[in-house]
Amino acid sequence: MREKKGKSLIEAPDSFVIIDIETTGLMPDWDDIIEVGAIRYEHGIEVRRFSSLVKPPVCEDGSYIDDYIIELTGITNEMLSTAPNIENVLSDLDSFIGNSILIGHNVNFDINFLYDNFEEYLGKSLSNDFIDTMRLSRNLHPEEKHHRLSDLCQRYELSYSSAHRSINDCELTYSCYKHLLSEIDDKFSDFNSFIKSRRRRSYEVKAKDIQSNCTNFDITHPLFGKVCVFTGVLEKVTRKDAMQLVANLGGINGDNVTKKTNFLILGNNDYCKTIKDGKSNKQKKAEKLKLAGCDIEVLPESVFYDLLESE
């Protein structure tokens, strides 16, 4: 658990830092950062840039990265051989971003890598709040199947040929972010109206409306036969999609927390001004039931995704 990780925001700040990293793989525990890019904007104007390659540990064959990463990014082993080490790059990045809000596409990926590396090499946590343009796109265009950066670039007719280098991805992310904000302005009277609309949508789905698309289930899966309830707004998927994932694994969705509930999955409640102490009524009830001996667990969204992938 990244206990000091910042909050995922749905906001439109005037000042922020766009951030992107390139890595040797998808797992912070095993893979390494090989490039960091960031662009600072103040009141909508670019004021500074940060960009650096990062020398990773040498592989068994004497290289830094494999052919796939070379082809994907255009970064070569020769380029990395003269790059600064991770400690120096992170120290400079830390000074560059300060306590600014960070914006990125699928930015949880970048944040998680940076968080773990900040703790390992700088001895501190990366606690900046952040905004995910992928999350914005999913809320603005729930009808779309994919929301990758390449999909947004195609939607907004932006060239994607220079992608997979950090600073270029920062530029593309900023352009997509501005397009998303422009769409929100066109479709809603203001940003608060957009937030209210997504809140209404997140609660329109009912458990009885979700039916499994599968006929064969793995009865050993930890969610099979378990009653799952959601509270708050999920960061990675809509509540409807999350409930569908539960149903497809043989789980049972519920609208409210009861003695039969096995898992309460926590989304983001920060937007809701009626919630006190950061806990929804569902969470408070679940905690009381657990203390009373009921078989119920309260799970952060990240742990829910880990359960989905259990074999």
C-alpha cells in the first residue's frame, strides 16, 4: 500500500505539471525508469521543462534495455550508458515538481513507479495530488471502448508519431487535456456541472441490472459467490464495468451493505461534501458489521484489482 500517495482529482487547475515516464516494463517492483519528462504550466502558460534519461541497472547480457523497448521508445543502450543515475534524476525532479498537482495519461502508472523510487532512493514519499486524463476521457466518453493516449490523439486529430518519449508524451497529454476541457465547456455550463453529472451516472446502475456474460466459473476464485458492494467513484473503471467484472467471475453484486456483504470496495469520496471524516455511510456500516463478527472486508480499489487477477 502506498499510504502517502496523493489523491486522484477531477479538477481543472490553472497551474500544474504534466508528467510522463518511460520504463523497462510494467511492474514497479521489477522494472526500472529509463526516462522522465515534465512540463510546468502556470495559468495556462508553459514556463519550464524537465527531461532526462536515467541509467538503469545492467542486464545479465550487458545491456540496459531489450530490443522491444528500443523499438518502442527509440532509446538505445548507448544513450543510457551516459545517462545520470536514478538518485540524481529523482532529486532534480523532486525540486522541479514541488507540491504541484501532477497531470498525466494513465498517470497512476507513472505515480506508482515514481512513488516507489522516491521512497527507495530519496527516502521520502511522492504525495502530490494528480489528475488522470484517461479518467477524464472515460467520464466524458463512456461510450468509447478504449481511452489510450493514441485513441485520444486520433479523436482530436493529433499526430502520435513522436509518442513513447517522455517529453513528447507530455506535450500530447497537455494537448489532449485542453481538448477534454474544451469538450466539458461545450457540453456543460461549467466544470462543477460536469462533476455533478458523473456523480449521478455512477449511481444510476443497480445490482439487479448486471448479469454475467459467462457460463463457466472458477469456483476457487476469491470473488466467486461473494457479495460485493461499491462506494464512491472508482478511478480506473466505471462502477458498472466493475460490477460486470464481479458478475463475470461468479460474484454477486449488491447495492447496499448488509450482513451478507463480503467485500466493500472503496472508491473516491472526496467530491462529496456531505461525507464526514472521509467515510461514506456504507463504509461506516461495514466497519460496524466487521466489529460485530460478520465476514466482511473493506478493500481499497487497488486491492480489488489485485483480487480480480487472482488465480
